[in-house]
Amino acid sequence: MSVSNKTVLVGVASAAFLGPFSQTVYAPSLPELGTFFQVNTVMVNLTISLFTAILALSNFVVGPMADRWGRRAILLPGLIVFSLGSLLCLFAASYWVFLAGRVVQAMGISTALLVAPTVIGDIYPPQERPAAMGVFQTVTFLGPVFGPVVGGLIAAYLHWQWAFALLAAAGIAAWLYNRSRLAETLPQGVVPVRITLQTFRRILANRSAFSIIVLGFSQFFGYYVFLVFLPTLLTALFSQSAPSEGFFFVPLTAGILAGISLGGRWQKHWSRARIVGASSFGIGLNVLLFWLALSANLMAIPLLLAFLLVYGLLLGCSLPVQSTILVNLFQHEKATAVGTYNFFRFTGAAIGPIAGGIISLAYGINAVFLTLGILLLVAAWVVRQNLSDPFDA
């Protein structure tokens, strides 16, 4: 990696970090938010669910714009929009103004989540992309880790609304950095093409891209199922208190971060398509074993921690490789392809908790993980049948 490329990578990855960080930084203060605006739990949770839904939908718009007008041209205004949305949340006197601020935030930061992997595809040659994608994924996954910690400190010593002052300041800082370091990376000499429905059909018709999209949907579906249902399991199985439940997310996050590093070394020995296939089947089998342990009443805390660590490890191995293959597949429509991929990933994140809740009410919580395991294995089978990377040796 050249020094100039590293400075660009730091800028776009830091901007993308603000997406998941914004989703969780005020999570410790959700009860206070409900009291402040005098709304129920459903309305409070809507501020998170709607944010995720807007992230998904925005990518369908932002991707084609970035392919037509440029990466820098989309990212910089997006960071300003994000900061304005954060200020709207900070000064909101009513719930509906706050919710509008969350919508504006999501619309703005969706540009960073799309532009970051697209820029990596622009400036790094194929042999260096996996390492750069690993850095991007690592920084992005630190968002959900640091969000609740920072938000909890703000709520303890200031007021929960000041979390949005921090987000506004971080958005401006990211704008200043990228404005000075990020040159336009849209390949020169390429005549911008008009993005139509046919463009999206062509992306989805690509067997490798389709398999990555199916996998991304399934894995984000599963990741958010674990985030939502793990506290319920901990209370039911081990009578864990709310403060101690956060400890159980450590092996999941640590596994993801370790997996990202492991996946980079793994690529020296296996092709990227093979890595994605093997890790995908491994995740599905891990969840089915998790379900079996639950059903047989064999689940103990050490075993639960082991399942979470393995789940995170395999997910971390897979995610950067998926993004690398996707930008390898589309040389002139990288941003649109990434936008389509993000749309389905974030849709999976939004649907996972809802579908899991419906299944849990009808058949019990064990059925949630049986269904998830089957879904992940089906996605792994689709990958095994269709995925290839044009730059694999």
C-alpha cells in the first residue's frame, strides 16, 4: 500500500465507521429517550429500525450517482447531510423531529458506507484489495463496539442528546479530512453511462454477484438475530442481569476482528471464492449446532461463548472477501454493485429481528436459530454453485 493510498483509506474507512457507530451510540439511553419524548418502546425502537431501512434504500440511489458523478462528489455532501441530521436530533423538541433527524442522518452516512469499498476498488490493484478491504471492515465493525461504550459515558456525565453533538462534530471532521485527502477516484476516460433498471438486472443476473448478495442478506439477517435474541437467551438460560449481558457480545466482536485478520492470511493459500464458500458453510453448521445444543438443554456459558467466537471468526473471514470479489466483478459499475449489495445486506439486518420475532412467538426461540441455520446453509450452497472471482489465481 502506498502512503497516499493509506491516507485515503483512513479517511473513507473513518467516514464509514460513523454509520454503525450512529446506530448504537445512543442505545444505552433508549429508555431515557422514550421518557423525554413520552413515547412507547415500539416508537423508540423505530428510530433504529428506520435508520437501517433508510441505509438500505439510499444505496439504490447513491450507487448510480457515485458511478455517474464521482465518489468524492457524493461523499462530501453526504457527510454534510449527516452532520445536519445529527444537529436536528440534538435540538429536537419533539419525537417526530428527532425521527426526521435520524432519516437525514441515514441518508447522509449511506454515502460513506458505499463510497469506502468503491474507492478501495478504484485505487488498489487486485492483489492489494483484500488487505485494504480488511482494514475497512475492521474499522466499520468497531462502530457497534465503541458506540454503546461512548454513549454510556455521555449519558452518565452529560445528557444523552450530546451523543448527537459528537456525531455532528465527527461528521464535520470526516468531511474536512476527506476534502483535503480524497481526490476523485472515478476512473478517468470512462464515459459515464446512464444507470437504468437494466443495470440492476445485469448485476443481479451475474451469478457470482447474485450469490454474494444472497449471502450478504443471510449473514446480516443472522448477525442481527443474534444481537436481538442473545439477551433473551441469557436471561432465560442463565438469569444474567442486563449489565452483564454486554460481556457476551465480546467474543462475537472479537471473533469478527480476528477473522478479518485471519481471512487476509488465508488468501495466501486458498482462492477467495473457496474461502467464502468454506466460511459460509461453517457459519451455517455452527448455527445448527447452536440450535441442537439449545434443543438438547446442553447449552452452558463456556459453550455459548465458543459458539459466538466461532460465528464471529467465520463471519470476519468472509465479509472482506465478499466485498473484494464484488468490486473485482464490476470494473465500471463498482458503486452501483456495492449499493445493490448494501441494499440487500441492510434489508436482511432490518428483516432479521422482525422475522425472528414472528417465528419466536409462533414456535419458540429455538425455532429462530433452526430457521437461521437452514437459511445460512442455503446461501452457502448458492455460493458454492455460482461464485467465482475473475482475479483468483
